[in-house]
Amino acid sequence: MAQTGLNRGKRQRIVTALDVGTSKICCLIARTWSTPDWLEVAGEATQFEVLGFGHHRAEGLKGGMVTHLDRAEHCIRSAVDTAERMAGIIVEDAHVAVTCGRLKSESFSASVALPGGAVREDDTLRIIAGARQYAAREKRTVLHALPTGYRLDDHNGIRDPLGMCGERLGIDIHAVTADEVAIRNLSLCVERCHLGVSGLVAAPYASALAVITPDEAKLGVACIDFGAGTTTLSVFSDGHFIHTDAIALGGAGITTDIARTLGAPLDHAERLKTLHGSAFATLSDEREIITFPSVGESQRGVMNQISKAQLAVLIRPRVEEILDLMRRRLASCAHASEAAQTLVLTGGGSQLTGLAELASNMFGRPVRLGRPRTLNGLPEGGTGPDFSSAVGVLRQWARGDDKLSGRAEQRFLRTGTGYLARVSEWIRDNF
């Protein structure tokens, strides 16, 4: 039996990524190994070989949130079972991508005196632990607490302060949180499939890691993931993840609009959107006629007609609504809006014809479509933008940027009321 609980320091190990979305569940099982410094591929220190890949249509989920425990459990089991059969192993835990729980970004700045005159790991851990506790107020679960910048005394722009001299260390931290109840129910559903939850990853963060380039992350980029039930935003600047947001609208809303307006079955409406949908209508679209059945009439063979141009007219208002909401969400965070010099679109909904051009017009920024970077062994069916989150969960594990957060939380939870009281007092003074 293969386990995912081996130490990160091992030369090889098995990592399982689980993306629980509104329209589909995806499971990736991969073998990882560290690349020698002299043989790093594209600057990546960790390499992956996909051993198992499985996906299943989602039921019992809305906006990534569990709405029917038994149905959602069945779908997760099916996706994991397919991946396990392909890999020939049984996994015991998984890193889960999260879109539910009203994802929220918060940025903190805190500092601590350095009595020893030099920065120790404990100094960093104490600040991150305090940030995690502060972010977890009001029944929120902390998914990430990531340092985005360091200061020593009056000196900014320090990349890694460990071991450096100074009198006071300051850290800027970006925390991502979600509603505690939504996360508990998602974790419960996964655990009912006899899987441990070894990590929770904000899905917009994972999607971005799968599709953006290091240069884009350095110069400033916003990534929008068009899912079925949610559309998410993540922003990177100077190589750091600095902002995220999500709205409960996605491609499923476009499908519902088509079905209601035309009186077509939902599966045919989805087909119309996927095969013939566009954000813009052209002159040639007026002459292209599409046939579809009416609800309840498919067995009788009664067909209706619509031009491709008319279909585009049905689709565009909902697309513009989603893009406008995301534009407003981005603009509401000044530092994120200023940082996002370019825009990358991913997710299943990003494949809509003309979406990139419409987004570029509305955001006033260069836009490109993003597909996840190739993983060895990943079947062709798993390389599309609708699988960005699952691939990104593996990338996030390799990045290891939550390693400090995990150690900080463990150390923060050590027993002893005196220690906890001192940390709580420090938090009140610094946040």
C-alpha cells in the first residue's frame, strides 16, 4: 500500500491531488522526486510523473460546497478509484483544492524585536503563528499564511532574513481564509471516502501556479479561473501570491441561461455553449443554423433552430456580468489592481470563443489563455485548462511555501497557558 505521508526530504514519494469542483471531481496521483541542482528542468527543483488520473461528473456540490453528502461522496470515490486503478496503488490522503467558503484575502504587517541581534527561525514562526490566529477569527479556516516581504530595521526588500543581523524583524503576510463550516463539510466528505486531508489549497492559487510563468509572477499578473459554479481571481507580484477572490457565478450560469431562453434540455444547452458558443457574433454566424430539441420533445424528434449569432447574443450578457464583477473585485484592492499588468484566463469556461478579446477590452490589459504546464504521464484528456486546479495542487506542494506556516501552527499550539497568553498579548499589540 502506497502512502502519501512520507517525509518531504525523501528522494521519491507519492502525492495525491484532489480537485472538488461544481461540475467535476478530478484526482491526480503522482510520483515526485527532487532534481539535482545541475539538472533542474525549467528551474523546477521537483519533477512529477503522473501515475493515476481520474475524473467524474460532480453531484451534490454547488460552488465547490457540499450540498448532498452521499452524492458528493460517491463522486469523489469514483474519481479516486479510477486514479488508483490506473496507478495500481491505494492512496491514504490527499491535498484538496478549495473553492467553497467565500474565500477571502487579508494582508498583515507585524514585527518582533531581535534580542539576540540576529534573525532566528523562531522569530519568523512567531509572527506567522500570530497571523494565522488573527486570520482565523470569526470562524474562518486559514488555508494559507504566506510571507510576501521582510524588513530589518529600516531596510526593505529583503528576500530571506534568516541569520541576518538587526534589531527588529518585520514581515508582511498574505492570509487566505474560508468559512469554517464549509471547510469542515468538505473535509468530512473526503474523509468518508477513507482519505485523510493532508492539506487544503485555495483553488485560485493552485490554478495560477499551473498556468502562469515565473516572469509573469515576477512582473505582476492576475489569473481568472472560469469554473462551472465559481469564477476565481488570484494576483501575483514580485513572485508572491498577494490577493485572491471568488464569485458564485460561472459557466453553469451561461448554460442555464441558454436552457431557459430556448427551452432546451440542460445537456443540449451545454453542448450548444461548448461547440457553438461565442462572446462575439460575426456576419458568417448569421448564416450558420444550429438545431436542438425542446424540453420533453427529444424523444419525438421535434427540433428547433437558432443561428450561431443569436446564440452569441444569449451568451454575452452573462459573460459580461462575470467579467465586470471580477473587474470590480480586482479594482477594489488597490495594490492588487496596480500589480496586475497582464491577465491569464484558465478553467473550463475560458475556452469560450472570443472570451480573451472581450476580457482584454473590459480590463484594459493584455490577456492570454492559460493551459497547465505539462506533467510527465498525464493523459491528453487531463491537459486542458479545466484541469488547471488539480495540476496546480501538485505545483503548490512542490513550492512548499506553506511549510513555515505548518511549523508555526504546530509550535503555536504547544501546551502551556503562559506561552499562549504571551503570544495572545503579542497578537493584540501587533495586528
